[in-house]
Amino acid sequence: MSDVQQTPERRRTRREIARTGALIVLAVLITLFAVLNVKEVEVNWIFGTSGAPLIVVILVSLIVGILLSYFATQLARRKR
């Protein structure tokens, strides 16, 4: 026979199920957002223009905003 002890199955809590459901809904919404924003747009840079898919422009803007917020928060904490 086997010496390995079997642990009883752990049931998921309502909170875990709700969190998983919310993450699935969020993933679907993000996917739809990306699919609906693939149109090529003209991006005006300081020294010229270029074309890029709209979703790339949105994501780059989001990342730049997150980084600026992070560094501004760090700078404010150091001044205290």
C-alpha cells in the first residue's frame, strides 16, 4: 500500500470564486478593447510622424503614465 497521505480537497471560498470570475471578465474586456482598437493611426512625435496601431499608442501612454506616477510618488516620499 501507499504511505502517501491524501489531503482532503479544499473547497474554494466565495471570495476566491468571485475574484476568479472578475479576472475572467476583465480579461475578456481587455481582449475586446485590444481587438476593437487595431486601426492604424498617425502618431506625431517631436521630430516627425509615424503610423502605429491605436492599441499600441494606448498601451504606451498607459505605461508612461504609470511610470510617471510611480516616480512622482517616490520623489514625494523622499522629500518628507
